[in-house]
Amino acid sequence: MKKLISAILVSAMLLALLAGCGGGGDKAAETQAPGEEKGETLQVALVVADSVESIYNRCMLLALQRLQESGEPFEFKYIENVTSDNAESVMRTYAEAGYDVIIAHAGVCRDAAGKIHGDYPDVVFLGGGNDWETPEPNVGAYDQAIHEGCYVQGVIAGLMTKSNVVGYVAAMPTANITSEANAYTRGVKSVNPDCQVLVSYMETWYDPVKAKECTNSQISMGADIIFGERDGVIQACQEAGIYAMAEKMDQSDIAPETVIAQSIVRWDNTLKEVFDLIREGKFENRYYTNYEGSMAAGVCEVLINEDVVPKEIVETARQVEEQIISGELVVPFEP
């Protein structure tokens, strides 16, 4: 009965979306195979596993909006709170409606995409995150790949901490997130070998309350700078009067005097590359993200709050950044 109710709710939700909710246009483009040229305006669907307000999802949504505002010809809609139980029906509905691209911005879509991509050879399935397989001609993938920036943030944290204890609070111990924690730790240790790095995983993708609880726990253990991989950490740090670090998108407006450094994901160029290839009929079934070299490629950018971070530390961080970009310093991807 629960599955039946879930299916009914999903169907109703999708009908509403395809009728005009969630942003983007109402009319789907004529379907064509990935190997054929498509019309100028693509129809794009964004599928996310939790709230679109989650920082991971909001980052992608903003990238799509910026790209659209720049004049890139596509229309898009999104649907949130998709689960592994209904992911297949959600993506089938978009495929049946004639969408050109389905961005599966969640691991819960991985198995479903593997099942249905062969039924819709004219649709490109673009998976977000790590561990996607792309053996079929209409399946591609991308990731955030910001561990190089996290290393630079670690350098700043290691130089700024007064307690010699810093923290890192994240969602899940997935390959890409764990690689960030490891890079952050490497950065801290490179300038402050005696500094302790606390790492906490919430075991959920979106729960600001739980993130604040993890943050407060680390604060009670002496952490005076905490890296927030998800929503909620900045607010807890602000309330405690300590510094915070963030990622994915600029979150300094939450607490301008609290956030000292951020690794920003730039998905805009990745999306443009994929969309252009689809229009030209040249889409390739591969990962569109390189884990090493993402900073040099412009996929990752480090923002430093120079109003708070001392000038000499900013200069050191920028020197490290230049070494990473030039290849002099290689930050390993350690999942």
C-alpha cells in the first residue's frame, strides 16, 4: 500500500512539474539520438534526492540558472525528494515526455539510470557524483572534484587555529567527500603537523539540525575552525563565535565575519560542454570531471575572506594554490 501511495504521489508530482512547475519551459523538444544533431533549445530535467535547498542541489540549480541567463539555449525543470524506490518512474516520465537531458544529480538514480538508458537511446542521462559507470553511448557523469581547494583551506585552518584543533563536518563517507576530508587534513598537517583534525559524518544528505549538533560536538572538543561540507555548520560556528569554512558555492552572506575560506564548484562550463556536444550530435559517454587538475581547469576556485584572514596567511594560501595549478604540488585524490 505504501509503495502504491508513493507511486501515485510521484505521478501527480511529475504531472504538475511537466505542466509548468519547477522552472523551465513547458514544451519538450523533438527527440533525436545522441549521435544526431538536435534542435537549438534543449529540454533538461534535473532530478535531486532531497530538498533543492540542500547546498549540493542549490549549487547545480544556480549553475543552470547562470548558464541560462548567459544565453545558453535550453529550458529546464527540476524535481526534488526523489528516492531509490521512485527514481526509475521519475526518469521514465521525463524521458517519455521528450526531454533531451536528464541530470541525475543523486546517487539514488544510479541503478535506475542503468536499467532504463537502453529504452531511451535518444535521451542523455548525466549522472552526478562518484562511482557512475558510463559504458553506454547515452550515459555520462560529472562530479564536484574540489579536494585541491580543500587542501588550500586546510593550509589556512592550520595557520589560523589557536586551539590546535580544527574540524570537518560532512554528509556521507563517499569517495568524493572523503577525498575532501583527506585533502583538508593534508593541508592542515603541511603547515601545522601537531594540529588535530576532527572528522564527523552525519550519515544523511540534508539535515542542518544534525550538522549543527556535529559542529557543536567538535566545538566541545576544542575545535576553533570547522569546515562545513553541508548546510548548518556555518550557523553553529557563528553562534559559538568561531570560524567556519564552506564549499560548493559562496555562502559568505550567511555570516560574513565567520566564513573565512570556501572551495567553489564551477559546473557551468561542464554543463555547457555537454549541452554543446549534444546539439552537435557528438556526445561522449565519459566522465566530464577530472579529479586532479580541477583547479587548473577552472572547475574549482578558492575564495578567501581577506577582511578576516591575515595578509601573510592569504599570501601563503595563494602560493600553495599556484603550486597546485602549475602541477608543482599534486594533491592526491584519496577516497
